[in-house]
Amino acid sequence: MGIPHFLAIPFQVSSHINPLLQLSNVLAKHGCKVTFLYTEFNHKRAKNSAAAQDHDDEESSKMIKFVTFPDGLGPEGDRSDSMKVLQSIKRTMPSLLPKLIEDINALNFENKITCILVTFNMSWALEVGHQLGIQCAALFPFSATSVASVHFIPKLIEDGIIDSDGNPIKSQEIQLAPNMAMMDSKHFLWCNLGNDFFKHLVQETKTMELLAEWWLCNSAYDLEPGAFSISPKLLPIGPLMESDSSNNNNNKSSSFWQEDTTCLEWLDQQQPQSVLYVSFGTLAVMESNQFKELALALDLIDKPFLWVIRPDNMDNKRNHKYPDEFHGRKGKIVDWVSQKKILNHSAIACFISHCGWNSTIEGVYSGVPFLCWPFFIDQFWNESYICDIWKVGLGLNKDDNGFISKEEINKKVLQLLGDEGIRERSLKLKQVSRNNLAEEGGQSTKNLENFVNWAK
């Protein structure tokens, strides 16, 4: 009998690719084979970044192999709209995947694909797998709370909290289950993303309910006990931090931008717990005036800062310019970094974050206090956990126009850094999250081992 062979198909954004790649590394360590699918466009981007060397290393390990597929858009197609790319993939790939699987199996006669493993949004691949008699599993790269909210959609409609298009009927605070954060109904993760996205979300969940035998989640019981009580099918296997290994051969990355390595040397020269780390992830875009205000706030705070500004956040379309009076003398501004390495550095004092789930998990795992600046989707809910449930961070108050002033940013940073309670709880939560991955008795480790044993 051959070894398990997973065909890993992430939704083609970094926040899905990264955790699935980390899970693939774990599966490879357990002796499983993984074929990892990228769109041709994204594979080229990854090759062109500093991550290219990592990918070559992985392919040479023989346990993880990378394969590309077309996203259906032409060479000049606009790939900045994730939903547009997804719709194009759904039109293009279902008819091509059986042939791709056939080709992969022809090269792996002894170890044919035994399981299709997808992230959310890629359930079309589960349908193909089902037709071919291949087992299927899903990884949710966001919180269990986000999964629970989608699970509750029929009940939310029945209770008159949202209408049949997903729009909140009135603004109100709700709690999906005991031990979960209170949620503002206007912050459901589908709000402001259109009726088509809401319908897609409902259909995607139904397909996964039907066809995915395992629902894995990049979280831990201790972080969201209330959310995990909702569905026995949802199993935490996180925090997925495989690429944080001190062994360089395992230090995989799926970055689409060149990572700046000089910032680690710069951090080495700073005092312990003195540097503000500012990063808003892979998708969030800041409006020009707010961007300038943040720059002025960093001058006002007068502490060392490391500010990550993606190359695509500084292009001509978005016209971001630093204000004339911005000095930034105490700071370092970079295009992109290895975030896990930064957050684990002793010089970091706090994380000014958009509260995307991957960043939230990485910050918690590193024991770093948060200053929360959510933009959309699940980020407001993650902020609720950070500030209200775990109490390891503070939120920012906006004015009537949704603007955050430099004075507010300055005030909250000083409040955060002066709060010993937040620092202590951050370090305690760090230990709690890591205990889930302990070789003996770690709940996430047990779930992962059960999954691998099922695959074998």
C-alpha cells in the first residue's frame, strides 16, 4: 500500500496559501506526499520573490511538489479583484482538474492522489474529487468563529437578524453562543461584499458540509472554546506555525513580495520591547489622508517603528505620499518582511495590525500586544477577541467620518505600552496557544495525528 498523497488546492490569496503550505509541511513531516497547486500567475510571482529559493528546496525534498494551473484570465487580466479571479477559476478548472489528476497519478504510479485538501472558496475541487472517488478534506484558514457565523446563517435569517440577502435588518450586538465575543450585526464577514458573495458563501458551506470528511481549522480550542462547541465536525489543528521552525530547511514562505532581511539586523540594535511593528497584511488598502495621518502619528509617538508598506499599496493608482512634515527618523520602512521572525524578535513592543486571522494567530503565538485597526471581512470579529475576550490589545476610536487621528493613535499606543496587565496576558496566551501544539497532550497535535492516521 502506498503512502497518503494529498492534492492541496488553496484559494489563491496569501492568507489561504500560507496556512495550507504550513499544513503541507506538517503532513510531509509525517511521511505524506503533497502536490500543491498554484495558479501560473501566482507561481511566477512566488518564483520572482525571495521565496523562490524556498520553493526549490521544497521540491527537492520530494515530499512536496508544486504544480501550476491556469486561472482563466489572460496575461493582462486584472487579478486585484479576488472574487473575479475565483469566478474565473470556477469556470475554467472543474473541466481541467481530472486530466491534471490523471497526469499527476501517471508520475506517481505507486502513490496516487488519495485526498483532495482545499481551503474555503475552492469547493468546486471537492465536487471533482467526489466524482473521481477521491476522499476530501477542508482547511479553514480563518477563525472558528467565522466558520460558526456562516453555519448560523439560516438561524440568523429565521431570527430576523439578517434578511435573505445577508443584510443586517438593524444594527445590534449579538452573541452566537456562550463564551463567544459579542458581534455587531453590521460586521458580519459578508457585509459590504455584495449579494453574489453572500450566495457564494452559503453554497460553499453546503458543498463542504456534504463532501469534506474533515473540517480542519487554523485555531486552538483554548482560543475559541465557544465557537468549537457549535460543530463537532470542526477540529482545531493550530496555530499552524511550521514555517517558524528554527531549521532553515523548513523555513518555507509563500511571499509574493521580496522580503527585507536588513530589518532583523536593525531590530538587533534596538532596545527590548521598544519597537512598534506596523503591518496591515496582504489585502487592506489605506486611504491617502489616513495614510498621511498614520505617518504623522509615528513621528508624534517618537519611538522606533518598523512599518511594512506593500509595493502595491504605494502605486500611482492609490497615490500614497508621505506628508512633507514626516521625518520618520526613528523608523524603518520596508516593502515586506518575514512576519513570524519579526514578531518573535525581543525588540518588538506591540503590533499595530489589521487583525487578519493569520496575523492575529502569529501575534498571539509570539506574545505581542495588539493595537487593532480592522478594515473588513472577519477583522472586526478578531478585534473583539483580542480586546474583549483575550484582553491582549486595544482598539482605536474613529471620528464621525471614520477617520483615526494621530492624537488617538498616540494616546492608545502609550496606553497599550504602559499596561502591564495586557503584557502579562499576552505572554500567558502565548503559552496557552503553544501548549496546544505540545507533542504530549497538545489538543491540536492530537487532532493532526488523527487526521494523518485517517489518511494513512
